[in-house]
Amino acid sequence: MHQLIGRRSVLLAAHGAWVARVQRNARAAGSGSGPRLMQRQAPHSNTCYTPSVILGLGVSPMRRREFIILLGSGVAAWPLAARAQQPAMPVIGFLRITTPEDSAHLVAAFRRGLGESGFVEGRNVTIEYRYAHNQIDRLPALMAELVDRGVAVLAATGGTISARAAKAATTSVPIVFTTGDDPVRVGLVDSLNRPGGNATVVSVFTARLGSKRLGLLHEMVPGAATIAVLVNPTNPDTEDEANDIQQAAQGLGVEVFVVRAGKADDLEGAFTTVVQRQAGAVIVGSDTFFTSRRSQISLLAARRSLPTMWVTRIEVEADGLMSYGANIPDVYRQAGVYAGQILKGAKPANLPVQLPTKFDLVINLQTAKALGFEVPPTLLARADEVIE
């Protein structure tokens, strides 16, 4: 009843406003006979309807009630109809092995790539994020969550192990991987040009650069007769990377040995082994776990006056000595571009594997001075960036 009275008040107010408008129009036209309400007559009918009747104010209570109910139901239906016509935004599932804090700069690069394809998070695409916090055993469950969520594309980032979790979770949802190994050799795709299946890859190509890193580190520290290689035993790329470095060491006349650490508690013991075996430098393997623990590793190395060779620039910013590798944020940008193209209808099977075209050498002069090393001029001249 209160709603009916309220709606009638609204209609009365509308009627009063309409009358006032007619009066103003009449005065403007110079009519001296006062306001006259136009009557409207339906064709072939003897019944005339005044504005009050049209608004439902001059008819029987039953008719007025029916009119108000009809009006109210029509108004209520407008927003529902409008919402029904709005298409749902596609959802991208983004999975990374590490933490949100360690991934922030890479997520930003992924969004830039989406933007290049015409997609902006929150405007015309939604991104569901999942992070394993360096707990590899959580990957299958996290991937299953994203598949159950009904995502349109999966971005499985952080290496071969997350890529394999994605392949095990679905054979129908399109997938974009990032990995450091040869995606054909590890069975992620059929070929580089025609990946096949429901997945394509943007490769970091880090695992195949071990020999190059060893050569650069040897040039920086020629007096280091023994060099340690720190690897994560849970990473499927570890053995290939270690073998690549050991083969290169034979040509340089350097002894190389491997130390393993798969969690934070292992790192202290690993560096104790490095010192016991009198290594003069450390090559840190290409693994997201080491990237997430870069400050801890740099501190452990600094306490023992050990120079370190890393994979990417971000570790050198955390007081590592030097790095050589692909521009990882650009790899994630390209993954975002591919995800956007798939949302537009491209098939992963037809998107060629993207390989990095440039590798950067970054040197931290502050760390070199703290360790008592003078960077050779020839090495300094080849550096793509020097952090002072």
C-alpha cells in the first residue's frame, strides 16, 4: 500500500509538471484564454482521454492499479534487460610458482602485452591469479582451480614444471607457457613453428646459456680455478644446465661442481659446501626459487666474498656481481600479447614458439668494488648495462 501511494505521488507530480509546461507554452503563444488542456481521442472511438485519464488518475481504482503495476514492472525490467545484453568478460588464468611480491614486475609486463592486443584488465578482461609460493606440489591443485573456473586462456609461467602441470590439467583450454628449456625437447610442443595441440610457448632460453655464463664469469675472475654451480634439484631443467656448464669447463681448464638447494633452509648448507670445496665463484642456476631468494643468496655470498653469476638483471640489483640472459619482462610481455591474440580467436597450435632475440650482460660495479675485483675493460665495454 505504501508503495502504491508513493508511486501515485510520483505520477501526480509528473502530471502537475506537465500542466505547468502546457500553461507556459500557452502564455508564450500569446493565448489570453488561459490554459486549455488538449483532449486526445482514439480513432473510431467516442471516448476522450484527458491527460489525467492517460496517467491513470481519472479512471476506476482497478484500472489505475493495473496501470501502476504495469508501469512498475516495465521499469523494473529495464535494468535486467540491459544487464542481459552485456556480454561477460573473458577470464585469463595466470599461474606462477613464486609469490605475488616476486612476480609484480612480470605481471605488469604481462598486462602490457595484453594491452597491445587491445585488452585491459577490469575493462574487457578479467585475470585470475594463482601463486604456488615456491611449493611445487601445489601446482596441480592451483591449475585445476583455474580450469574449473572456466578460464578462456591459461598463462602457465615460471618454467617447465608449471607448463607440465598445465598440460596435465587440460587438453582443451588454450595455454601459453613460459619456459627456459627447449620446449620441443621436453615435450611441451610438437615443433617451434607449429606447436600443435592446445599450447604455445614464449621461451626464456635460460637453461642453454650456462656455458656462456661460465665463460663470462671466468673472464671476470680468471683466478678462480674452481667454480660452484647452485641448482634446484626439483627443476627438470637442472641436469641439462649443469651438463652444459661442465662441458664448457673442460675447455677453460676450470673445475666445476654442483651444489643443490630446493628450499630456503638448504641455502646455508649449500654455501658451507662451496667454501669447504674452496670454490672461487658461484653460478646461480636459472630457477624461480633462486630469484625469490636473491637477497638471501647475495648475503650468503657477500659474507664469504664470493662473486656470483646470475640469470637476469633483477638479481644483480640485489647485489649480485653480474648476469647474462634474456630480458624476462619482455618475455612476459610477449606472453600477454599471445594471450590477447588467443582471446581474439587465434589457435595456440598456429602461434610459433617465441625465442628471445637479445641477451643482456649486466654488471654491478658496486659489488665488484666491494669484492675487490676490477672489471676488465674488454668486459666492461661489452656490458649492456652497468649498475654503479
